[in-house]
Amino acid sequence: MFVRIVKMSFHQEHIETFKAIFEEKKKFIRSSEGCKLLELYQDKNNKELFFTYSYWETEQDLENYRNSELFKNVWTKTKALFNNKAEAWSVDKKVTLL
């Protein structure tokens, strides 16, 4: 399993639009094959800055999602709202303490 982290920054006037898109599509994204967890974070100090964390069984599962119509639709709507280029990382989770 690995984690995909995506950093996104939005124009202030588009934040509510992004939140609405995420709210509408989050269950569909989470139910994509191989997606085990989906989280959205908003920076405490810079309200324009958001992060998604998604946990995937395999890299192929993530690639299948990224090639899906769902992703293409969500990403096209979302990236139009950015005030900066998105950044993304795929990382292996090493330790979790609960």
C-alpha cells in the first residue's frame, strides 16, 4: 500500500467551488478499485492551500483511477480553480502509531 499526496492552491473566490466538487465526488473517488482511504486537509494559516491524501493498494490502481473518466472530469474542473500548479507525491507509508 502507498499514499498519494496532492498539494493544491486555489484562488480565494474558488475555494467554495472546490469544496463542493470534492463533496460531490469524494464517495466515487473513494470507491475506486484499490482506494482504501481518502482525506482532505486545509491549511490552518493559508486557507487557499489544500492537501488530499489517498491510500492505494497498488500503483496500477492509482493509474487506473487517473485514466478514468471520473478523474478526468474532477481534475478538469478542479485545476481550472488553481492559483498555482499542483504538486503530487507517491510515498510508501513506513510507520503508523495510533
